[in-house]
Amino acid sequence: FFVDIRRAHGADRAWGGRVCRPAPQAPPCAALVEGMRSAALFLCLAVAVYPGHGDLWPTALSLLDGGAPPGAWNGTRGEAVVGADVGLHFLSVGDFGARNADTERVALAMNQWAHTHPPAFVVSTGDNFYMKGVREVRDVLFRSVFLEQFYAHPHLQTRWYMSLGQHDLKGNVSAQIAFEHSPDPSKGWYMPREYYASPVIQASPDTAVQFFVLNVYGSDFYTAQVPWLRQHLEESQAQWKLLVGHRPLLTSGHGCLPHNENARLQQALMPLMERHNVQAYFAGDNHFLEVLEAWNSSHFTSGAGCGSLTYAPVPKSANSRYAAGVCGFMAHTLTAATLHTWLVTHQGDVIFEHETPRTPVRDCPSGSQCAVVPKRPPGRRLKGCPKKLGAERLRAFKPSVRR
């Protein structure tokens, strides 16, 4: 029945929000396969209309389109926003450390995306628990915030590379390091130290990626972590080198936001990134989604997990390519040549796409002024910034922290 409808509509005819094309003439041996696909489609559509089974819509629509991968599920309209399912997929999210309706929607949108692009891992950009971290390894926040809200989704049950934010440091950091929950040692929460290097991850036979996770609010950041990072970047054989630190190196709203650009942090990390061809820096701290470019690298602020509040990135930085004060996360696909990034809201809508090349296109020779970080005054409120963040710039939440 559904196969006949799809064929009867002809080329480029819309049906159910998707473009249907004539099915090619199937060989006789494929008749049984078509019949089984029709039966599966009928079952998926019948079940998906009931509340709580919306995750079956991507499967139903992929079957309607002939069984091809449906791409990244939009969550609202059934559009494919990604083409071929190639490369190493992963997600990044931060500042999700409470239990509330908006964070639950972020987790659901992540699961819907992961349904069609299974992530090899998820990167946390910090502030895993508001407002004062956890007290012990048996703290119920591990269950209510992380396990029940995120990891319970079947497509998010993969490795989670965790980092620390300033709110985590107010609690028992040793508990986050010691926490274990998955019987599979290759999955689940992973934080072997306050700062660490991930294993080298093979994206393809000739392409590897390695993450270097920093505790940028740690008291030993400049004395111990920066020398450690320099040594590990020199030793790394990965083609892709990516940094994770809770505080952003670049951000919009400089001088107006709670967490501004920090000249000392830039001067410590930017030259290392330039010298060792670090392609990207992942951060949170500021509660929005933003992509910036500077010093031959991409900077991703993925702090829109909505565990606390979110605010508009105003004024916009000259280095910013896109910024939005929404709840959401980032999805990434890494290949030998590029790191493709999508900014996705908690409603499942893709609002921006970006590509980071593995080999940067340098606008000036390495070692010249590109690697010199301009000196900036200490972060302070600029003239014209509101004394208090008004309703147009601030969206407050009342997280139900369950201990």
C-alpha cells in the first residue's frame, strides 16, 4: 500500500513533509523485500502516532524513502540535514548539571540525532553538577542528572569524556574521578584525572584524533597543566588534536558576560595551539551556542545544556561566525579532511553548520603575528553593558535538583 502511494506521487512530489521520488523498477527477487519494508513502515507509523513513541518517526520516514539512512533527524519536520553517513560522529554539550524540563529536552534531542548518526563518544564541556558539584561517589545527582536524564537514552550509551567546570570544583572532585557505572569499560562516564589525554581514536585507517581535557579553573593550571599539555602535544601522533576546557578562549559579549575572555589564558594556550596545529577548542561556561574562528583554529562554545540559565551572546565578537542564546548541543562529524559541526537546539532544529579544515588555511606565515596573542585589559564591565541582565538577555530556570 505505502509502496504504491510512493510510486503514484511521482518525482519531486511532497508527501508527509518529504520529497518522494519514483521507485526504480525492482527485480523479481526484490518483491519480498519491498513487501517486508511496507509492513515495517505500516507498523512504525501506527505506533509512532501514540505519545512517547516519537522516536520511531525517523525509522518510518527512512523506510518511506526506500530504506536509505534518513540523515540527522530534525525532531519537528522529518528532514534529512546530513547526507552520507560517513566519518567519526560525536556530540558535545556542557552546563547541563541539573534536572529540569529544558535539559531533558536537550537530552532527547541528542538521542534523536544519535539515532541516525551513532556517536563514538560524547564530550562534556563542564559544569556537570550545579551548584556545588557532588558530595560523594554515591551522590544521587549522578543518577538524577546524568544516568536518568542522559545516559538512560539508548543512543547516548557510549563513552562520555567528562571535564570539570568551576561549579564541579566546589564539590568533591575525587568523587567524579572515581565514579563508575557501566559494566562495559569502553562506555559510560570517563574522567581518570582532573585533566587528561584521551586515548588515540581512529576515525579511519589513516586518520586519528586525540582530545586533551583541561581543568582551566584548577589552581595548578598554569604551573602544572600548561607544561603537561605542551609535552603531550609534542608527543601526540594524531592528525587531529582537540582541546577541551570549560572556560572559552574567545567569546561574544566580552566585558558583559559572567565569563569573559581572559588574556592570561589566551597567552598560555593560543601559541601552543598554533605551534602544534590544534584545530579546535571546545568550551562551555557561557550558556549559549557559538562558533568562532581565530589563530587558524575553531572555537566552539557548547554551554547550552540548560542546567542553569541561558543568555544572549551580546555584543557579538568580531571573531564570531554564529551565536545563539538557546538550549541545545553540538553535533560533529570528523573525516580525514574536515570537522563538520552542527548547532542543534533542544527542539532538534539545526540552526548553523560549520566546517573546520584539518590543515588550516593560513593568512600569514606560522610564527609571525598570527601566533602572537594581543594583550587585552582584564575582564571588566564595558560601558553600555546593562548593570543587570534583563529579561531580553536572560532566561531563568528553576532546576529541580534531586538528592
